[in-house]
Amino acid sequence: MDAAAKVTSKGQVTVPKAVRDALGIKEGDEVVFHVEGNRAILARTPDFLSLAGSVTVPASKRNVAWDDIIRKTRSTRATERR
């Protein structure tokens, strides 16, 4: 699908309805622009809060500081490589 839009004097662009519908973009959604050479790719960003609870966390890693988890993981991997 190709769709065109004009840039305003403030650098704003209205995302055409056909594009919003195709990407499921609604009012209040956030989008990201990824620039590749002389073109940009527009994508809807995921709602990270909707992912809460979708990944099981082992009991041994619950309520542990993230730095401690990284340190322990790196230590375990280093030991396994020997």
C-alpha cells in the first residue's frame, strides 16, 4: 500500500486513515520512525504493560535486583565455558 501526506510548516504529518487502519493505530497510540538511508519506516509501538505476566519468572529470580540476576547469569555462563 502506498499513501501520501504533506508535511506542515511545523514538520507535522497526518498519518492517512488507510495506514492507521492497516497498522491498528488509534488515538493516543505511540509510533516509532526507523530511518534507513533516505526513507523512514513507521511502526506502532507495543503496549509493554499488556505484556505483564506473559513471561514466567522462576521463583529463584523473583524479587531479586536486576544487577544480581545479570551478575549470577554471567558467572554461570563463564563457569560453563571452562
